Amino acid sequence: MYERRIGTPTTNDEANGYWLFGFGVLLGLPGVALFSVTESVTVTRGIGYRLAALAPPFIMLGAVIRFPLRRAGTYLGYLGTAVSVLGVVWFVSIFPGAETETVDADE
């Protein structure tokens, strides 16, 4: 399918990068849609946060992998994606608690 749409890949990772880019876009679109149409502090909105937050790392990794970079550049792309995914996991694990806390104006 990649060869029909784009052409013959020049590297082994080129087609993988294309699919990762597409995967990131497919994560982001429903994430933004869910976020836009749901009420705050709902499970559905939380799913929208997760999907929309995971989309950019995969889109960027797909772009990085498609380019014929040195191995170090590709590994840094993987490392950046891993750090981003861990950051999203950490954020969504603490964020619902931050939404339910009340701030006292007297403090």
C-alpha cells in the first residue's frame, strides 16, 4: 500500500514512519473531537485528553523515522516518544485528582 501511494521506500523504516504518522493522526482526531463535545470532569473527556496528548509524539516519531537519519537520530526519536508517553501517563494519573481538589481563597 505504501508503494502504491508514495513510492518505493529507500530505507526499511520509511514505510514504518508513514504508518506511525498516520496512527498519530488517527489518535488525535477522535481525541480532539471527544474533548470538544464532552463535559468537563467526565471519563469520556479523559479519554479525549489521552488520545489527543498521545498523537503528537507518534506523528513526530513517524516523521523522524521516514527521514534517512543516522541511527542516533532515530534512537533519540524513540527516546523522545517514550518520554512523552510516560509524561502523558503521569499527567492523566494525577490530573483527575487535581480537578476535584478545591482551592481555599483564604490560603
